[in-house]
Amino acid sequence: MSLVELGTHVEIAMVIKRLACGETTAMQALWKHVPSDALLLEDRGFFSYSLWKRALSENVAVLARVKSNLILVRGMGEAVPR
């Protein structure tokens, strides 16, 4: 799995894990390479609440394709899945 800069298609970082590891686990290893002002594009299978909160805390904007039944509610200063 790799992290690619969208405009130039330059590969910024790459992670190689066992097949049994899973892509979402491998993605977590790439986080240290995501710049704080980045726009992170995630496909449907990669979205998770914990990674979304991490992106918010690190000033990373996220554009994600998600399941049609996902609802995020913002209240009391924190977003929670409902």
C-alpha cells in the first residue's frame, strides 16, 4: 500500500505487510507521512471513526467515500457515530 501525491502522482511512502494484516492496519502505518495540511482521499473500505478523529486532530482534511448508512453527529464539541 502506498501514499501518493495526487497532483504529481509521486509516491510519498509505501508499506508492505503480510496479506493477513489487512489494508486498514497497513494504512495506519502510513499516517506519519501524511502532511498536516493535506487532503486525504479515502475509499469506502478505509473510513473509520478513530482515523477520522485522528485526521481532525492533526488538521488533515478528509474526503471519504462511505457506506450509505453512516451517520456522524456533531454535538458537545465531539462527533460520534450514531
